[in-house]
Amino acid sequence: MGNEGKEEDRNEKPSSGHPGVLKIMQSIIAGAFGVQSDKRRQEDFSSHSPLPYIVAGLLFTIGFVVTLVIVVKLVLSGQ
């Protein structure tokens, strides 16, 4: 008794409509690896502003390229 409302609260989405940092990071990484679900893609595109996804995508891409450059330099310097 009295536990019915608690389960409904956990399943309820935030009312602000703004995605959290973790959700944006998960979407960016899943999209980068090509494993983004259709449900998540629809949630991302229904967001109020694409700006957080654009910024996170650019930062992820820059970080990925910098990591590749560092790894290649380390491998080539060892020869």
C-alpha cells in the first residue's frame, strides 16, 4: 500500500524537456558507433534545441581526432 505512486514517479520523464549531460553523451557515442536506437533518435530530435547535441558532437569529434593523432605519434616514435 502506498507504493503505487513511487513507481509512476520513476517512469515519468522530466517536465523541463531538456536532455541531461549523460543522455547527450550516450546519444553522441551511440551515434558515433552506429548503434543508436530509433526510439532514442526520435527522443533526440524532439528536443527543444539541437545546440547541445551539436556542441557535444563537435567536442567528441575533436577529442577523437586528437586521440588518434597522439596514438599515431606514439606508435611512430617507437620505431
